[in-house]
Amino acid sequence: MLNNLKTTVLLAALTGILLAIGDLWRGQSGMELALIIAAVMNIGSYFFSDKIALRSSGAQPISREENPRIYQIVERLAAKANVPVPKIYWIPTDSPNAFATGRNPNHASVAVTRGILELCDDEEIEGVLAHELGHVRNRDILISAVVATVAGAITLLARMIYWGELFTGYGGRDRDQGGGIFSALAMMILAPLAATLIQLAISRSREYEADHTGAEITGNPMGLARALDKIDKYSKRLPMRVAPSMAHIYCAQPLTTGQVFSGLFSTHPPIAKRIERLIGRDFV
């Protein structure tokens, strides 16, 4: 109940940011436009978020004949988690990772990369897929998609306002005083930043919850811990390039950087902290 309340508040905050941008841009008419955009984005993400995520990752359906191993693991875990068996996809990349998507447990999909199937043993793959089914059972998959879509809309609208004022001088309520460009520039920087921070707040807390749920499903937290350790090490050698708005749906952070603020703008908690929560210590 608490998590559902937190999610509702955060989603409302994202929509509020979008409305505030519209109000600063064109007052009442701007708010109406922002409300329409928010509604379209939420409805679109509800019905098409899984297709967007799968297409953006390059995921392809995989049949039982092609990989009976992954079907056996997913079906066994789905029975333990008491959720319907999701559709199964694979992503043709050597970087190890996985994600789950969909609007509810009855319309869920899981995708695994070629790299994780080659790198991890059955216990470790079970741990990763149980983590993803934890997202499905906890109904995180829709929440993540909606937040990503609305956050993306906020960023897009802020940029449209900035470039519109830069080249046409149109849009800002204070443009007659020469402040339009500066207000638009502020929105372009601050609005996406606020949306991103809210998105990260949802993603990080839910990764811990999915780790915990996954460990409960398998009864073997060490499997997921070993998998996370391998993913962390190999993904640094073979980084997986994905759209920033989709990074949070993966089991582990797919984009690796050496930036000073990489910890702040990571969609996932540090792998070491996740492992420590799972088994009480980090790997040496």
C-alpha cells in the first residue's frame, strides 16, 4: 500500500512538472496542451509500452525449440511466483542484461541478452529472471513505463519551448520584457532534471524490492548475487547502448560512464549495495 501511494505521488509530481512548464510557456492554453500531452503519453504507455521497449532494444521472439533451457527456467519461476508465464524474447548483444515489460502480469514479456545466456549458469539466470518476475509480480513494469514516457514528454516539451523561443521569440509570457529566452533555457535544464530525479527515485527503490522478491521466489539469493557481480564486470567491458529513457527497465544499469555524478544519475543502486543486501556482504 505504501509503495502504491509513493508511486501515485511521484507520477502526480511528473504530471505537475509538465503542467507547470505549459503554464510558464503560454499560461492557461499551455497548461491545456500539457494536460493533453500527459494524457496521451499515459494512455500510450499503458497500451504500447511493452512494444516500445522491445522494439527499442532490438529484442526478437524466441521459440521453445530454439532455446528450451530458457523456457524451462521461466515456466518454473512463473509457477513459483504465481504469475502467468510471460512472453520470452532475446536481444542480440554480447553485453549481459535482461528486462521485463508490459502493462500487467497477464500481458508481460521478459527479454534476455545473448551475452547473459552465454555468461551465466542456470542458477544465475534463475536469479536474474526471478528478479524480473519480481517486477512483474510487484506491478513495477507498467509504473516504470509510464514514468519514463511522461519524463520523456517533459524533456521534449521543454526543448520545444526553448528552440521555439530561440528562433521565433514566441511562447514565453514574459517575452515582452526580454525574459522569454532565459525562462525557456531554465525550463530546458531544470524541468528534465526534476523529471529525471523523480524517475530515479522510483527506479532505485524498486530494484531493491525486485531483488528481494526474486530471492524469495528462488530461495537462493546467492544466484542473483553472483549474476549481478558477473553482469557488473562484463558490462563494463561490453557496455550496452540503450536510450536513456529505457535504461531503468534493465536488471542492471546498461550505460556505464566515468563521470563524477554517475552515481547521482544512475537509474539503479550500486551493484555492490544490491549484493550486500542480498547476502550480507560484497564479493571480494
